[in-house]
Amino acid sequence: MTIATENAPDVIALAGRPLSEWVTAKEGSALLGVSRLILTRLADRRLISRRCVPGCKPRYLRSDIERLSARSIEAASSESVA
């Protein structure tokens, strides 16, 4: 975890990305519509990026979750058409 200096002193970054691009397990599981256990398994399989904030709970990359969510929606809609 790094803290940006002069330009944006209040911005905290995690793995080179602003903390705002990361979500908690609760938020991530809600976005995907899955349990926290499933979210953890997706991260274990490296389908979603996960980073641990020192002294905090793990965070999950929002763009990975959105990408996975979009992919599952596409799959579901193609199955219903077939």
C-alpha cells in the first residue's frame, strides 16, 4: 500500500491502483450475486485479483468482478436463446 504525495495527498493506492477501484468481500459478492466463499474461490483460482491491505480485510478488483459478471450474463443469455 502506498500513499500518493504532492498531487493527491488523500489518495491511497493498492497494487498501483486507487483504493476506490477495489471492493470488500461483501461488496464484491453482492456485485456478482454469489456468497463470499465463492468470491474467495474465484480469487484463489485467479479469476479475480485480490490484495490484502495491511491491517484490513482483503480487497477485490472491481473491474475483474465486473468483467466476470458481464461474462456470466452473456453466457446466461446465450443459453436461454438456445
